[in-house]
Amino acid sequence: MNNVLEKKLQSIINTLEDRLKESRDFFKNIEILYSSKEKTAVQKAIVYINDNDEMIFELKKNRNVISVDQLYFTIIENSKNFEDIAIKYIERGNEITVWTEKNNVKVKYNEIQAAANSHDDVSVRSNRDYMVKAGEAREVLGEIGILTSEGKVKNDMIRKYNQIDHFVELVDKLLKELSAKESITILDCACGKSYLSFVLNFYIKEKLKKNCYFIGLDISEQVIEASKKMAANLGYKNMEFQQVNIQNYMPTRDIDIVISLHGCDIATDMAIAAGIRYNAGAMIVVPCCQKEILSQYSYSPFKEIMKHGILKSRLADVITDGVRGLVLEAMGYEVSIVEYISPLDTPKNLMIRAIKKGGRNRRAYDEYLQLKESLGIEPTLARLINI
């Protein structure tokens, strides 16, 4: 390869080096094809990251560990006996092709999109346009067990698919409001099988074209190991999962959003408290099976109503989520509580959305203290954040 082409390639490959440094979590590989104009000699090299997080340059079964900064030198050094070169840089959702042609260097950018699945009949049955379509997200939805091997939504997973997609729809606006950030870090508390994190990961990176990082926490070793395995199968290197009590977790990076889908009883309070401790910009939680307040509260004007156990239980659910909202307001969050999906899909269908807007709100705090005294309750959330 002549010096003219080398100089033209240098700035382009240097740009790829910078991109790789910024988006290492999404990098898949680089394919390099060396050739002569007569096509009499062709060699193929590949650059990838191994299980030890080392960057490997492989050519003719020879594997050398290189740094990102050595990428240009290594590619050019192996091109000395060839006249042309074609480089294909592949990352999640994007592909960049660089090639030499008639003493020039050309570049092509291409977004990788999955083909729509013609067998996706869920949209027809539910009469809605999905944010995360089964055809586009076939790989991730298949890995987490939503789809069959043929790409159809499993009958017993339709409700779960609807829940996750509605969650994405309601979070979409918030995600776009964070567009100024170079990368979004999301903490999934009581992550369970991590359905939501995997689908959000796909949506943010491959639909919104936004860098992101996910941290999943759960006390169950089984679900954490299962999540780690699925992330490895998908090549989702921008995810980590830890078996830990939420209260004992200390993040090593700023948390932008805290999520929790159907965290049982006080697990939701632990998720909210974590978001407050880490000064998260937003929280989106869907509570489940509230029990704590049911065993605590009393209110004499409602004595004759609460003698019916089912009514007392339903009131406890409302009080629990109402208190959570009030505490979040007291901590400077703007709060909305909405029904995020049909009760036919799940009876636990209230979503608490909280967006950080400022410092502590004394009015909301005083209202919380008054409510706490009136009902005779000691909410775990207040204890966790020491108010």
C-alpha cells in the first residue's frame, strides 16, 4: 500500500479508535480484508475482544494482544504487501465500512436493523403498535423467552410482552429528555429475570441510538446467574448483574434512572430509597403485593368500611403508594401515579414516575408527617432514607 493511501486511512482509523474507546461495550468486531488489484493474494484479519477483555488482532491463526491505540499501526503494518484494504467495523446497531478504491478511501455508514417478522400476529390481536416489535427485537425477545424459535410470541408470554412494551412506551419521553447525556445508566432493583432491562437495553441502544449501561440487583443467586448468561449470549457487554441486598449496594458510577418492575412489598421501597440515596434523575417503579401498611394502619372514620377485609386491603394499597409519592415529593421529585396497563394483563398495574426537580419540599414533608400520625404508620421508605 502506498503512502498516499496510508495517510488518508490514518485519520479514518483514528476516528474508529476513538469510537471504540467511547463505545467499547457495544463493539463486536472489525473485519479486515487485504488484497491486490489482480486478486491473486487475499488475506483476512479480524479484531475482537476476548473473554479476558483483551483486544485481539488475528491473522493467519496468529493472535496478538493489542491496545486500541495500536489499531492503526497494526492494520497498516500488515498491509505492506497488498495494494487495497477493506475494513468493516461492526458494533451493536451500526456498521461502518472503509475501503480503498483507485487511490481513494471511501466510507459508508449503515444502521443494522432486523427485518420485520411477518409472523408477528400479536399487534393484530391487541390492536396496538408496539414500541419494541417482535421482528426487530427477535434476538433479545427470543433469548429472554418471550418468543418461540420461529419468532412468534408465546401464548403464555403475551401479557408479559404487553407489560414490558407499555413500560417502554411510558419511559420513552423521559429517555428522550436525557438526550443531552452521552450515556444513560439505569439501575434495575429487584431485577428478577431482567426482562425489562434487556428490552430497554435493546430499545435505547438500537432504536434510540443512545449509549447506555445497565446494573441489575437481586438477592437471588439463581436469577442473577441466569441474567448473566443471557447477557453473554446476546453479547450485551453493557450490563452487569450483582447478587446483593439493595440496601448494601454502592454504585461506582452516577445513576440516571432507577427502575423496578413488580418488586414485592418493601422491595419497591428499597428501590425508591436507593434512587434517593444515589440522587437519581428519575425513578419508574411498578409496585406489587403491598403488605406492610395493611398490618399497621387504622383510621376511626373508616372503621365500618375497614371491617371488610378486602376493602381494608385495597385501601392499604392506595395508602402505601400514596405515601410513597408524598415522600418522593418531600425529597424534591415531581411525581405522577398512573395506571400503566390494563388490569386484564395484571392487577398490579400502577406505575410511580418521579423526576428530580429540586431540593427538599417542606410542605410535602409536613403533609407526610401529619398523614403518618393520623394513620399510625411507620413506612419502611421513610426509615430507609431517615426522614
